[in-house]
Amino acid sequence: MATGTDQVVGLGLVAVSLVIFTYYTAWVILLPFIDSQHVIHKYFLPRAYAVAVPLAAGLLLLLFVGVFIIYVLLKNQKVTKKTQ
């Protein structure tokens, strides 16, 4: 069973994900159809970042996953050598 803290953290993660998804969707899908002189454009990054930001986030995610896998593998090798 999830504790109250787990539920609050989960709700926070869902809320942050929803805000990011809504912002990115409005930025990439809706903003090109709004006049470039409209005031709403000042709340969004330039369109060039629409590809660069997710690409950088994906590469960082792959980096952290790879480092974690290497760490676990090396740790397991040390434990295996000690038991032999």
C-alpha cells in the first residue's frame, strides 16, 4: 500500500507532467497557427527549441540509464568476485 507521502509525490509528478505536456502541446501544435505578433508568443521559447529540448532530455535520460546499468553491473561483479 502507498503511504500518504507516496501519494503526494505521485500526485506532484503527475501534475508537473501534465503542465509540461500542456505547455509543449500548445507550443508545438497551437502556436504556429497564432499570429507571430500576438502577445502569447512572449511566453514560449523560439520554435527551434521545440526539437532541441526534447532531444537533449532524451539524450540525458539515455545517459543516466546507461550509467545506472553500468553501475549495477560493476557492483554485481564485485559481489560475485567476493563470494567466489
